[in-house]
Amino acid sequence: MRLSQLFGKTLREAPAEAETVGHRLLLRAALVQQLSAGVYSALPLGWRVLRKIEQIIREEMDAAGSQELMMPAIQPLELWQASGRDRSMADVLFHVIDKRDRHFVLGPTHEEAVVELFKRQVRSYRDLPVIVYQIQTKFRDEPRPRGGLVRLRQFTMKDAYSFDADFEGLDVSYQKMFRAYSRIFQRCGVPTTPVLADSGAIGGKDTHEFVYLTESGEDSALLCDRCGYAANAECTDFQKVPVSPDSDQPLPVQEIPTPGIYTIEALASHLGIPTAKTCKAVFYAADGRPLFVAIRGDMEVNETKLRRAVGSVDLHYMTEAEVIAAGFVPGSASAVGLRDARIVADDLVPREVNLVAGANKPDTHLLNVNYGRDWQADVVADIALARDGYLCAQCGAPLHLRRGIEMGQIFKLGTVYSEKLDATFLDRDDQLKPVVMGCYGIGTERLLAAVVEANHDEQGIIWPTELTPYQVHLVALGMDRPDVAEAAERLYDDLQAAGVAVLYDDRDESPGVKFNDADLLGMPLRVTVSARTLAKDSVELKRRSEAQSKLVALREALTAIREAAPP
């Protein structure tokens, strides 16, 4: 490909919307271009990389025994109503109504659709196990697209689905996909860390995310250096240690005035106690009902854990108007004597003695509040958000908080969908059983973003061997000189004839512009033809990952380039 004819021009400066180093490089190198928020076009160079990512995925999925198929992007709403995800994923569903008033959704994922395929294709345990996958466009009405290609409204996903006769079989399929994912990310040059995760609206039980650790990531994970425990912050378990000594005995409740004190920090400072000796009130609405949450004052609520604990679909922090309508007293609220609200307590609160809590009166608090004696909760569960330095639940060592980008996720769905959608098979005893499922996803654009984020320097991209758009970047300096133009054109033709993928910079630009673009675009091998090299009957070879270049005799150039270029 001649650079003068390439559709997509490099930029000296990244557009203002670029949020991370990788995003800036994607835009500057003309790999992608934004059409609207969360919607991007892949330009020719970017599309070449995406196709190579897809090829790696196909090779590893096929090697793991999975079969590729294709399902429609448009799906009947009735399927989503049957699974209940018309409600649990309502905030991201795109809806379409056809000319006959039939209601469809644009698929954000394909569990429902693949179950319908299964029901028509599989009858017996003899047909199991089976794993199918597709690489297809998905649509999610993300309220806050961000990070360039990290969170999109339209994107391409490899989604795979396994069907097994029992949970032992699911474990086997899950491990196959775990190993396949590890190989995919390794081949793409993105180091990932598998972490325990929350299944969210997908459902199911066990799940792992493969996270690329980077400060530009939108996710948070807690890692233990001692035992290797790793989990998304949404579901991290940690050791909870009461601050109350075992010898402490409950004291009588005492009401005290606290005028003008509305925060935990101000309350603790006023009383001369640590925030851990207070019981904080947090107000939520869960599926339209008031939810009073009690947690130790030095901790924060983990909304993912809270949603799971109360089994709610719609959970949000109450607005000021909702708080007043529910009868709560901001700044002085507690569960003592509270009625007409569901109460949820973090499981550490019942283990503490003599906490300070609100009196449900303005400017008033209570000393020596104790769970069980003074109040009780409808639900007691771990709802606390893990933080850096908290103790690992497995070994007690401090956890370390790291940011990262989720590269892919694998789920043990179990029978969640098969029971709701009546996906059964005949077992060895001719009994109908619900099929046991797993699902496994990788976003290809997000992977491209991580590839660039993980493989660059100050000058530009450094492509991993298997993903480089072209093997060689041929640079001709001084195209106005007949000898340079002739030698460069001949080498370009010879490389193409030899099957080497080459990007040929035949533009009438300065050496600085051409070399800067070569570094920005990041092909593994730069080959330069100039008057200087021809004076020595040579061409210059320079690897993108190395600082030094070398001269190679012109007559040996083709052989030397083929040996130096990646396969």
C-alpha cells in the first residue's frame, strides 16, 4: 500500500476528545475515527489490525473445540421478556419497532438467541457438550461512553456459549475457555490478570474477568501479593476486624445534642472518636422502595454487593426529594425505631459495641447504640467496598488496589437461562434435564485499544508481531531524485512479489515527517532508501523496537528484509 493513497491521514496532535495515551495514538495514527459518542469507524489500518485480532480469536476458539456461527443482531423483545432481562438490562437496550408494530431489541449479547438455537438443534445428552461462538456487532445504549474504544455503544464482540449435561462438564468447558483466553491475550501482546468478578445482568454464579492493569483503566481490582487472590473491587472479599474490644459491654443509650453536625467526619471530630465507632446511614431506593443501609462510619457501600444482597433490579442513591418523602432525617438518621423502610446492615456492624448513630431527630445523635438490643435489620450481609490496604480474606496480607481495563469475561451461567427459556435435553435415563450453560465474551475494539495502550513509546505504537498492519514500512527520502525513486519502486515491487506486506511512504514530504510517521504507525521494520544509502549501494534497516539501524547491501536487501521482518 502506498502511503500517498492510504485512506486516513496521520495527525500531529490528537483531538481534544482523546482521553488516554492509547486513545490519542489510535486517533493520531488514523486507525479509527469517531462518528458520535461511543460510535467509531475503523479506518483501513485499524481494520487490518482488527481482522488480525479476529483471526487469533478464531484460531484459539477453534483449537478449544468451539464452532463458529452467526446469529442475528435484531432479536424479538419476547425473548428478553421471557428471561427477565428486558428489566435487568433496560438501561442499555436499544428498541426497534417495525412497520407491523412488532417489538425488537438490538442485541447487546446473545444468551436468549443462542438458547433458541439450542432448543431446535439438541435433543439428547449424546449431542453434548457443545461450544459455539460468533464475532458480531453488539449494541448497548451506554449512558457514558468513554475511553475511546473502551466503552462503546456499537462494538464487535466474540461471544461464545457452552452447553453441558452437568456442572462437572461446565467446569471442563470453563477451563477450556480460560486457557483459550489466556493464549489470545498473550498473542495480542496484552498482559492480563484473571480476577474474580460479579456476573451482573448476565447472571450465573462463578465468573472471571481478564484485566489489563493500567492507571487509565475504568475498573478497579484488589490484588494480594502473598497468596495471589485477585478480585474486581465490586466483589472483593476482605477480612473485617471490629474496633470494639471483646471485653466491651453494651452501655445504656444516651441522647446528645449535635447542632450543625451533618457528616460522619464532623461527628467523630466533635466527639473525639474514630469514624469506625460510628454507624453511618445511607439511603437508597430499591425497585421503587426506600432502603435504609447501615454501615460502619469508616466504610463505603459497595452497590454491587448491596444489589445482590437485596435482589433488586433498579437500585439508586436517593435524591434529596426521595429522602424527605421517605421520612428519613439527613445527618441524624439511624435504624433505631425506624419503620416503613427495609433495613440492610453490613455484617460488621452487629459485631461492634456501643456505636454512635443518629437519633432520627434533627441535630441529635445517640451514644452506645447496639445491634440486636436497639435495632435489627431485615438483611445482614457483606455490603462494604474493599479498599487499598484492607486485609485479604484468604491469607490476611494487605490488598493492593490497581486500576485496569477488562479485556474479556467468562461466566458459569448454570441453568439460569435454560430454566427460564425451557432449554432441556434427554439424559441417559430419558429424563428431561435443563442444560448447563456458560458464556464467554471478548470485545475486539476494546482489545485493540489495550494493544495500543500496552505497546507504545513516546514516539508512537510498537505493534506486537502478530498484529502489525504491515510487516515493513518502506521510506523513500528524496523522491524527486530519479535514482531514489527507481530503487524504492523496484524494492516495493520485489517485496510485494515476495509476499511481504509493505506500507510504502512515497509522499513528497521531509525526512522528519516521514520518520515521525513511521514511528507513530509502528510497523516492526523500517526500510529507508535515500541518496545517502544509495551512495553506499545500500538500504537502511531499523527495527521499531530498537534505537540502532544498519546498512544492508542493495543486492541483498530483499533477503535481509525477509529475514528481519516478522512472519
